[in-house]
Amino acid sequence: MGMAFAPARGFYDIPGGREPKNVPIYRLLQQSAFGPEEIDRLAAAFEESLRALQLQDRSDPLSETIAKKLIEIAQTGERDPRLLRKRAFEALDLPTAD
């Protein structure tokens, strides 16, 4: 079963639900080779990262920086959302609250 990333009314079909295309993690994953489960884990890590930083503005440049770093780390094989977030925060020198 493949992923569908066809635009429809400003949204992309993402496993687990429909997400706005302006959310950095989903926009960056459009052409990725990650499977549905991996995308769900990346999305969880991204959303938890933003919650931890109390960052609500998805258009904030830090949101995109976090999304890119999470994807970069996931490309090394890491899949645990908690560890993805922890490693991204360390790499970006952000405060961690684990």
C-alpha cells in the first residue's frame, strides 16, 4: 500500500490523517522515501518538539529548522519519536525537557 501525496483543496493525504500543506514536516516529506509508519513517527516527533518549545506558529522559521533536522536524523535510521526529538534538540542546541 503506497502513500498518496496528491494535493486536494490545500491538503495532502498523510497516513493517520489530512494535514495542511503549510506545516513544514508534511511539506518536506512530500517527496520522501519514508513509509506511512515512519511518517507518523516523524510527525509525532515534530509535534512533540513544537509542544516542548511552546511553538504554535507553524510558519516560524524554527519550525522548519526542526522539521529538517528530524528528517535528517531519521535518514540515519533512528525511528523512535522521543529519540528523534532529543537528538534534534541536541543538534540545534535547544533546551531539552526529558
